[in-house]
Amino acid sequence: MNKRESLAPARPVTPAGSWIQALRGALVLMVLCGVLYPLVTVAIGALLFPDQSTGSLIERDGRVIGSALVGQPFSAPGYFQGRPSAAGYDPFALSGSNQAPSHPDLRERAAASSKAIAAANGVAPAAIPVDLIAASGSGIDPHISPEAAEIQIDRVSSARGLPRDAVAVLVATHLEGPVLGVLGQPRLNVLRLNLALDALGAQVTAR
């Protein structure tokens, strides 16, 4: 008898059987990709990057006051001010103005900002770094350039009654270099800098 002829014919797959196979495969993928994979990645992230995985939150006196990743508006003269925001510093509404440099509204806002910043800090409009005038693409950039901090030192030290040199040293110690030494530019986190400024003021007052 021919060996091939002795094999039993394959059982046909019924429509119900194909649905069961498809459903079984879908359930397996849902568990693997929708449950196990997220749990594993979250666990690894929390283990390797505990601060970043929780939003890089910053606390003072046991209360969360912000995130190192999200800019905040500071208007008091005794604080360093960050970049303007086209999104109102709302992390749920990330956006830039999407206006071209030639747009009249943007030019008008930039001129008004330059005038106000120059008057508040006692500098010429041409000396104002662009990051104090132009909003970032995200609208929540928490950093400013060293130049942007430098022109604010006199105003901040005068408003707080602190020695200028002490505030300048504070700025220098909070300067962050490029990531891995090559990515990005030197910068300062405005919220961290202002918190350190509060601590410095408290130390001087306590003496």
C-alpha cells in the first residue's frame, strides 16, 4: 500500500473553529502587549529612573510645587523669569504660537516683551537673549540660557536685598551642561534656581 495513500485526510477547519483560533490569538496578544509588556516597561523604568518615571516632581515642605520638566510663570521681581509660553504653561496643551517671524502679532508681542524686560532689568533691548522673548515649541520649556539668567541677577538681588555676588554664585552652581557632554546647550532650570534662591534668602535672613 502506498504510504501517501495511508495518511488520513486533513480535517477541514469549520467557520466556528477559525473564529475560536482567531479569538485565542487575539487574547494572547492582548495579554502580552496590553498587560505584561506595559507592566514590565513601567517596572524597569521605575527601577532605573525612579525620579523621571514619576514626572520629575519637585516638593517643598512635603508638598508638590511643580515638575523639573514643566515651566512655570514667575512675575515677582525677586524671582528669575523663564521663557514665555504660547500654551499658558499647560502640560496638557503643548504648543507653540506657529507664527512666522514676519507675523505682525508676533512682532508686536516681541517688541512689547523686549521693552518690558529691558525696563525691568535695566538693560538695552538688544542685550536680551532670544529665549526670554521667543516661546519654545512645547510651550513648557523649564530652562533658560546662562545669558538669560545673567541679565536678571541685578534685578533679583536688588529685590531680595541679597549681595549680587551671592546670587551670581547661585546661578553658576545651578548651571546644567549639555546632556552626555554633547547634546543641547548649557542651561538653568528656572524652578530649581528659584527654590535655591528662596533657601539662600532664608539663610541670609537667619544670620
